[in-house]
Amino acid sequence: MCSFVVRLSQAVEKMGLTLDDKQKQDILLYLELIQKWNKTYNITAIKDAEQILIQHLFDSLSVVLPLQQRIDATTEAIVLDVGSGGGLPGVILAICCPKWTVTCIDAVEKKTSFITMVSGRLGLKNLRSKHCRIEDYTSDEADLVVSRAFASLSDFANWSGHTVKRNGHLAAMKGHYYEEEVKELELTNDWRLDSWQALDVADMDAERCLIWLSRKG
């Protein structure tokens, strides 16, 4: 784990983030908790600690700065992580942006129970979890709704759009920019492509992007 401390610090610097020692410690404790719970509850299909570090934690860290460029991290904001699984990227966002109230939403109860445990162990008062389908989530006050490899853009917008306040944002983490999904989005609902940006994930040789959606009109 000592080598992970160095690698995390290097990754944070490479991705342009500023995290204190407590935040870095929380990220590595989160990694330990994923490994521990994985033995019983299958929080993620990836079992190797190094791969969890890169493919999950570094991947989630890669969106922190782009999200902060839209939603000021120094002000309070309501953020939903849809189809959160074991809390990715929601737990990372809660650690990195303590002013944001982050709710991780997932239809699998063991995973939302895991996130509740993580919130307690890390002392993250701004991290919550909700066991439900996003279609059934009733609040419409979110400043930002983010998803990671969750669904097509059309489904993401159709299922999640009602939770976003009027000037709020939808942001989808994807492996690639899929033109077919954008075309389907434009034809099937009230949301459209706003912009997209490539993500540079430390230690990962694979394409990643963040796609921003906005309401039409």
C-alpha cells in the first residue's frame, strides 16, 4: 500500500488536482474497503488492488476537475451519482468536493449498503446512498447528475432528467464518444449534446470521455 501512496500523489498531480493528506488517505481506505467487501459482496468485478486503483479510482478522479469547472467546488451543490455501483465516482466526488452533497443511487441494495458503510468509516457527512431506480427518485433539485458507464445517453437523460433543476447538468462518463448515441438522444427526448471532452486518466492507456447534456430550448 505504501507504493499506492506515491502513485496516488503522482496521479493527483498529473490530473491537476489539489488534495490534502486526509483526502488521499480516505481514497486509499476506500480502496481497502472495496477489497474487503469484494470477498463477500462482489462490489466490483475487478479484484486486483492495482487495477481497482487505476480503473476505478484514477478513472473517477479524472472527472473531478472537469466537473469543478462547471460546478464551483467552493459552493454547496447537490450531486447525484446514478447507477453508482460501489460508489464510483460518487465516493471520490464526496472526498474531493466536501461542499457538495453527493447521493449515490443504485438498484442493488448491497451496494448502497456498502456506500453507507463507507460514508461512516470515512466520516463523509456529505455522502449518502439511496437504494432505488433513478426513474423512481422524486427530487428535482440536483445541480449535477453524473453517471459512469451506466446506460445509453438517451436512457440516461430519459431516466435521470427529471431529477435536475432547471439550470442543472447531466454528465456521462464514457469510454468513447458515440455518434449514434448522440443522434438517438436528439431524437428521443428533451435533452441534447452540450459538449464533450477527452479525459486523461493517470496510468491508463485507454480512451475516456465526459459528455455534457443540456435541456433543449
